[in-house]
Amino acid sequence: MAGPQEIVLAEPRGFCAGVDRAIEIVERALTKFGRPIYVRHEIVHNTYVVNDLKAKGAVFIEDLDDVPPGATLVFSAHGVSKAVQEQAQRRGFRIFDATCPLVSKVHVEVAKLHREGFEFIMIGHKGHPEVEGTMGQLDSGIHLVEDASDVARVQPAQTDKLAVVTQTTLSVDDAADILAAVQARFPTVRSPKQQDICYATQNRQDAIKLLSPQVDIVIVVGSPASSNSNRLREVALKLGTPSHMVDNADELQAGWFEGRARVGLSAGASAPDILVQQVIARLRELGVIALRRMDGLSETIKFPLPKGLKESEPVATAPAPRP
């Protein structure tokens, strides 16, 4: 049975502006302050990226007790709770916040509406660090729902002031279905001012929707913990196209491509292009002779770095721990 003949590359795919910024923060901190640089949680959910930064001197931790006094600490792109921020400040670390600005926007909105007396329903995945960071902006009054059935179990203290926020890396369609369930139960709920799901997540999902009908199988490059990568695979499957997610080219299985001549290829927002190129090389070994790029959006967004990391800025000492 014939194997793969053509690759169709999704556009856009791979790194987004928030991931670019987060990785650059760690690399600049290493250059400016030397190794080790401590990072709370994986800077982004990609095995290759994390291992590369480890080799350069980054140390990934979950507990701030593992960070020595006076060290440089970076918060991951997913964001952290108020409690983690305050603990880090008390410990006197030199802190750089790599939280994606689009996640920070959600944090700011939660804080603003909380001051106005709002409670919140958050649409997201339990245990995901972004969800923990957003819910951790408040001590109470924020309720997590993972699917439409969870909405019936939400018991807010009041419904006059109730708002919805979402994890930024969800499936656009799934989030819309859950939001509809929230609106059906709480007709006066305040929806997000703008869609909380980030532009990059939406763009990559839209590209998969265009790609899937054109191919026989979809391969998504992304690590298992990457929410947005998992959603890309799910979008293709829901459209009826066989789809697999791989962390790297070694995970490709020749049997997947038997009788499937046209292969769609995308990558999650935390997956570097080098992994895509390695997958292309492996598919060529399996028989691919042609490569075509879809027409798609060109992303030009770039987020600024935090103060203290530009080459021209003086090296600051870490603040003394609070008594």
C-alpha cells in the first residue's frame, strides 16, 4: 500500500509571540546574570525547549523553597497566583515575569471586576498552570468549569454580578459551547470583553479547519502537556481527519501513513520550527516527494521584554528579603 507523497504545511503554526518572549526572557537572563537562572514551572510546555534551556543553565522548579536566596527567578508564560508572586517578593529574588501578556490581560480583568463585586466562572482545564494562576488571583469567588455539564453544579454566592473568563489555549468551539451553557443558566452573566482565547490559538485552529479537508492525515508537533497542541489534534479529529500529536520525529509511526498520500502538518504555539523540520525530514524518508504551504495569516505581533533585560540596561542586584 502506498505511503505518504505530499506534505501540506498549515499556516500559521509553531511559536507565538508569547512563547518567543518567554524563551527570550530566560535566555537574556542567563546572558546577563549567568547560570543558574531559576524558572517556576516549565517556561512553555515543550520538551525540546525545556531541555535546551536546561543545557544553557536554567533550573526548572515548582516550589520556591528550591530557589536559593538572592537568585534570579522567572515566572513561566502560564502565569502564577498572587500567593506565588507575594512569596517570591518576600524571599527577595530578582524576578522577571514571563507571563504571556494575553494571560496577564485576563488577570487584570479579574482583579478589576473583583473590585466591582463580581464573582467568576472560569472555563478551563483543572490543574493546568494557567488556570491555577488565574484562579489564584482571588482567594474566593471564582468557579472552574471544564465542560457544559459542570455548569449545572456551579453555586455562586450571587448572580447579579457574574462574569466569565477562559483559559487562553482552549478549543474555540468547545469554549463557545460551554459559554452558551453558562449563558443559558445565568442569562445576565458578563461575557469576556474580547474573546479570551488568544489570537495564536485561534489562528492555528482556524488553519487546521482549512487544512483537514485537504489531507488524509494530520500530524501536530507538540508535547503532551501542551494544551493548545492537544486542541489542534482534537479539531482535526472532529472534522473526521485522522490526527496524531508527536513530541518529535522519532514518534512518527510508518503505519499511520499507509494509504494516506497527503499529510497535513502543524505545530502548537510552544513547538519550535526545528522539530517541524525534523518531522518533514522523516516523512521524506517514508516517501514524501512534495511539500506545499497553505496560504494563511502572517503573525507580526511582538511583545516587549520586561525592564532589566535589555543589553543597555545596568545589572540590578536582587532586593533584600523582606523581614
